[in-house]
Amino acid sequence: MSRKPPPKVDTYFVKKPPEFTKGMAQQHYHAMNVLLRVPRITGNHADMEISLTTLMDLAAEIAPYDWGLFYLWDDHKNALQLRVSRGFGKSFPPLLEKGNLIARWTFQYSKPIFIRENAGKEMERYFSLLKTDSVISIPILVNNRLTGILQLGGCRQRRFAEEDALLVWMLAMQSEALFHNSQTEREFLRRMAMTDGLTGLFNRRYFDEQVDREIQRSYRTGKPFVLMMMDVDFFKKYNDRYRHLKGDQALREIAMILKTRLRQIDTVSRFGGEEFSVLLPETDEAGGLAVAKHISCSVKNHSFAGKEKKRDVRMTMSIGCSIFPIDGKEKEELIHRADLALYHAKESGRDQVVLFSQLKGKPHDQQLKEEQNVF
């Protein structure tokens, strides 16, 4: 939601007309034709830079400008990034390098802004350095979220009028589909990059990042979390017996068991092969042990769709757990120690849940030796 602006900024907001009348359409016939071309022109370009350049060209047809800027929101940098600049050449005004006041207002309040010369003392230096007498600044919104800002500086020969601001605003609204499609595509690629294709679970890359985030969150909240490493017992035997397609199906069934036994705030991923990993936020050792046993029991009692005989190749789950911060305060340490607990679960006859804390009574040199030779 946009913040409530102070009275001075409020006076610069573009007022939307009750309706776009037939008279206005006739008066701005050329501008209407430009607006009708927007979906066709921008829809032809998969490349965002070409699309932004095209939109700047269309804006020039609607409201000829001395200079123009297009900012896009960068999710990685969590900031607006200047993507297109026109009319400044190599001499970009120092004022804009330090911070674009009108773009900042547009960002803060998500409102289209139109300011002309003599708007007040705070604008005098701004207009003087930009060598302009009017500025239009329009937010690009996708699903009520600011995605970009289109900003234009008026010509000395033809000052902007409020109707110019309305037309540029309409251009921005017409172009929102382009940014929506681009955002959807980016979201799709982002999800593809963090998802395991076979099971639909998160992949190891995402899990690693999530452990880092959970460590930071636990430092803030002071609450522990549990990290589990899991391995499907006798999966190779099952895969050899029923072949790869049924082996893949079994992994998908295990993924479904994990998803349905865990909370929404928990993270489950396919770590690799027949290994899975789980994060349980705000969970202590006793809570983690209870969840692990529930998962182990569910896998043990599950009837896999590919099995032909009830007693043939019975798959179970071995689970190792480590707890932040008592078992480690670094990601690699926590994963490694959960892995070590998993190793002991396998060595103890499989179908076991082992906590790293259960290994602490072992001789120190033996434990170090085992940590260096996990799997």
C-alpha cells in the first residue's frame, strides 16, 4: 500500500478524469492511435531493453520531451535501476546521480506526478539543473506492485499540459501487460531454478540458501531449528527390481509423504538421488525427533504403487538430525553433522532415527575420523 503523502506532494498528483470523452478522443486522435499500437508493438519483443526503447519512442509521439528516463525495480538489489536514459548524452546531471526526488515520490506513493515551473522553492534548483520547465513521472504497477517508473522532462518549445500527463499515464497502463508477462516469466524461471524436476520438491541449491536464511532468523528470534538428512533404505534394490520408471514413481510418492507430514513453514527438498533434506523452523530436539519418527513410520507403512508383491523389497527411511545452535552454528557444520547421524542410522540397521546429540558420548578421535569419512 502507498503511504499517505504530505500536503505539498499531494498537489502534484495527476487527477484522473471521470471519463475519457469523445471530444478528448477527437482532440488527441494521434495519441489514441499510438495507445492502440502499444500491445502489438511491445508484444513483439521478448527482449526487455527493446521493449523499453519502444515505449520511450511511443511516449515521444504522445508527449514530445527534452529528456526521458525509465527505471525498473531490481528484486536482487532491492532498488530502482535506471535502464533507459535519453536527452542527457554523457553529461548526466549530478542531481539525478545523487537521487531523483520526483522519482522517489513516485516510488513512495505509487501515484502519477505532474509538476510545472514555479511549483515552489523546493523545485527551483531541480528544474534549473535539469533545464526543464515541467516533469511527468508515472509509476508502472503490476498487481498493485511498483515495477518501474517512466519520467519525462518537458520541451522548452512545448510545455507539458496536464492532458499530456494523462496520456502518458494511459500509455503506462497499456504497457503493464508487458511487465506482467515479463514478471511471470521471471517467476517461472526462478521456480524452475530452485525446483527438482522429478519430485516437484525444492532442490539442493534452494535448501542451502534456506539454511542460511533460517540461521539468520534463529539468531533474531532466539529459537532453535532442526535439520534432517534422510536416505531411502533399499532404494537401489527396488530400482533394480522394478526398473527406473517405477523407481521414479516411488521417489514421487515419498516426496508426497514428506509434504503431507510437514507444516507449511517447513522446507523439504530432494538433496540428490534418494536423499531428502528437511528444515523445521522453531523446533527443538524433542519436536524434531517426533516428526522424524512420524515420517519414518509413514514411509515404512506405505504401499508403493509399483510393487508387485507385498513382501518384496520393503523400502524404509533412515534419518539423521542436527539442531541449531546446540549441534552447530554454521550451515556446513549442521548439514555435515546431520549427515553423520544419518550414517549411524544406516549402520545401525537402517529404518532408524538418530540425533547427532546421541553420538556425543563417543570417543572424540573416533568421531572426527567418522566425520572425515561420511559415506
